[in-house]
Amino acid sequence: MWMCFCLTLFVLNIFLRTVHSLPYSQIEGVTVLHPGNFDNKTYEGNWLVVFYRKSCGHCISYSEPFSQFCRSVKNWNWVLHLGSVDCEDETNMDLCYRFKVQGVPTLRFLFTKNSKQMSGEISAERNVTLLRKSIVSKLVNVSSLQLPRDLAVNDPIVVTGSDMEVNSLLILDYSAPLKREIQSAIVPGLTEVDVRNRRSGEVIVKGPEEQVRMVLQRMSGSEPRLEENSRAEVDVKTTPIQIKYPPVYAVDVYRSLSMLLQSDVGVRDKIEGPALEALKEFLDILYGILPASQEYKAYLSEISVWLNSKTSITGQEWVAYLEKIQFPLYKGPFIACNGSKPHFRGYPCGLWTLFHALTVEQYLLLSSSPDNQVDAVAHALGRFIPRFFSCTYCAFHFALNTANLARPGESILPENRVTPNSNEFVFDESVIPTLPKAPENPRDTVLWLNAVHNRVNKRLAGQPSEDPTAPKVQFPPSYLCPTCWSYSSTGELELGKTSETEESLFQFLVERYRASSWKYVDLPTVFITNAVITPSFGIK
């Protein structure tokens, strides 16, 4: 029987991808900011701060180009400061709300406290050259770009050219290494850059920017390295590793749900229109389907009654209401979703587990609630996640993966968020026919979500966010559920493509994610116990 495989430990020889991607807190030259030091550190302005979440897959991916950028501007430290804020850390939540961080990763350029403008958003470019230019455009408006006198011990020089941006980059890159004040002179129409000693007038170098950089590099002994490769280095080798698929732990479900409701919803600047309706719909699903104690369901009902009386709320009002009613939030550690490093798995793993559990519980409710709308869970996820999930890139990709669930008059993409850069996300309508078929009944929903999850796994396999001890594979793999797979006419293994393998896959998913299969270690009874829970669909 396939069920006997569920708790087995398997040892496999697989291609293990080791991806080098530093956590933001470990990038050289970047100060970890938090409420205890933020205002004192940033008071003088000229700070570039990256707001991120440590478990956000796209944030993990972005850390490599960001670290490349940080290395390229190491000589700018006399005028530019670099910082990071982890919005997943609850103590930083007010900071992230204060700077209106609606999605991560987000870059903010902080001006001085006396400035009329507190901060400006910078596009999170993966291209180091473009990011450097974006920062220069901010710096030239708030700084003279003159090296402090105590550092400028050598004769000053003058850079003359026709391009303010080129001049500014040369000043930033070489003032500190040369220990010289570098002044800029703009002469329209010049085709070359002229560098000379300001006092003697002696020409140091004259020519194209590349030639000027070569000479200044030799003089200074250093050169900012512009590493345009936006992908982290990957080592691929065959290594025997142990892959364990433990059962579902209730603490993982409720830890991620608590983070979702407190942080991802709480950080929204304004919640209204379709976003508010999506939040109400998601709460309805939680009340009606989530395996939970009656006490927890009562809290959900109380929130829904309050929310239904509103046409608009802020994230701060949401958080304040949760605190007012003392809504239970689980803050313990992950168990099955615990990653090999702090930034692996965790929150997104627990969310996927929650989503799978909701599809299974909806199916199990079918016999007792025949009026249950067949696509209730799928539709709620398709509306809620794109509008509230903190990882902007992930949220838009989820919107694309659920595009065929939108009802007439509904927007596929979230109206309350800024679309990611076109080099990271493009809405391509031609993809819609290739999406997993929209569910027509609760059984379909169980299979539909697994198909969507596997599409995501395929896209993220080998990326920096992949935990090397838990590779992103098509789930369940053939060794975990042999009867879920069959061979195609070309001899390739396929998941759930025949009526027999589809039924095996369905039964596997139901058995794995149903609440009666969960482990209830360390979870307070206010959330749920291992007693039989009888859900009742709909807010009361």
C-alpha cells in the first residue's frame, strides 16, 4: 500500500545544487537596522536601506546582486551608508509600516531628517550598473560629492566632461582611494573625459571613460568591480543526501497563518475595494474550513463581524484590532518546515501546508455541506495571496498561476500593488491555457493546488531560495508514492496522468493533509487539539 511510504526516510543520489547567496545581515558594509538604532544611525541621511523578509524566496535571490552592488560602492562609504531591515522580525514591523513597505524586497533612499522628503523608493534592480546610476541620481541632489577635508590629503583634481552622471560616478569611485577632492566640470559637447590637477593644470588622463578608469585605477590601486551576473554562483555535484518527508505539524500551519494575518495584512497602507473583499473572503474560508478549536473560530468570527462593518481600513487599524481582542498568534518555532538555515523554508512552507490542508478539508466537508461552492478555496486563494503576500514577485506569479479562476469583472493582477520590473515579471495571457484546469468540484481543488505548487517548484528548483536539504521536486516523488506515477508513451514518468494514478495521487494528498493526520506537538489548545473538529462553512 502506498500509505506505508509516508513516514519513511529515503536516501537518494541526486544532483545537489549549492547556491552561494549571503543573508543580508552578513553582507559586508551593510548595517543591520532595527528600532533600537534606526533613527540614530540614519539621522544624517544618505542611507540606502533594503527592506526584506528572510524567508522570502525572491529576497534570497536578490541578495546576490545586492551584495555585488554593495561591493561596487565600497569606496562611496564617505557619502553613502547601507542598511537592511528584516520585516519578518516582529520587532521591525512598525519600521516597515512607517516606510510603507507594501512588498519585499524594497529599496528606500533615506534623506536627512531636515529634508521635506523622508525617503524615496529605488527600483530593486538586479543590474548593478543601473542600480549605481539610480543611487547617483539621488546623491547629486542632496550632496556636494566632496570628500571630507580630513580624508583629502592629496592635491585636488578636476574631472571635465559632458555627462554629469559619468563625472559623478568617477568622483564616487575614486575620491576615497586617491585621497583627493575631485571636482566636476560640465562642458556640453565634449566627447572625452579630461582629468587634471586643479592646482598645476597638469593633465592626468584624457580620453574615453574606460581609459580614464584604467588610469585612475592604477593610481588608486583599487577598482569597483561591476559584476553584471545577477545569478548566484551554483555548484552542481552528485551527493548522497537524506530526504525526509515528515508528517504535517499543526504548529507549522498556525505559525505561518499567524505571520500572514499579523504581518502581511498588517503592513498594508490601506485596505479597500477588491483587497478588502479578498480579505473578507479569505476569513470566511478560514472560519468555515480551517481545522481549529471553537475558541479560535470565535475569534475569526469576531474579526469578520468587525471587518464587514468597514469599507476601508489601514494595516495599523487591523493590527490594533487583533491586539484589542487578544487574537491568538502562535510564535513558536517551525518543526517540519524548519529549514537547514534560518532563511530556508519556514514561513512559505507553512503557508503551502495551510493551503493544501484547506483544499482537503473542503473536500471532506462536501458530504455535510452540499451547498459549499466548488471553487471556494481556490478562488479565495487566487484573490487573497496576490493582494497580501509580502513577496511581491511571488504574489504576482501566484496571480498568474490562478488567472483562470478570475470571475467576470475581477482583475487577475492585484490593483493595490506595484507590478515588478518587466525583467522579472510579465503578464503573458498565452500562459493561461497551459495552467492547471480550474477545479469543478472539491476533489479537483485538491489536485489543482498540488499542480500549481509543482509549477512553482519547477520554476524555483535550483534557485538561491532552495534549501539543499529539501530540493524542490515534483511532489510527491515516485519513491514516496509509486502508484501516483506512470510511464508515458515516450518512456517518461508522469504524475497523475491516468485515472488510476490520479486517484492514487488524490488519496495520497487527502491522507497527508487531513487534520486527523497532523501532529499536535507544542501547540496551545486555543488553536486546535487532536480531537475531531466539525467545521461549519460560513461566518456566523
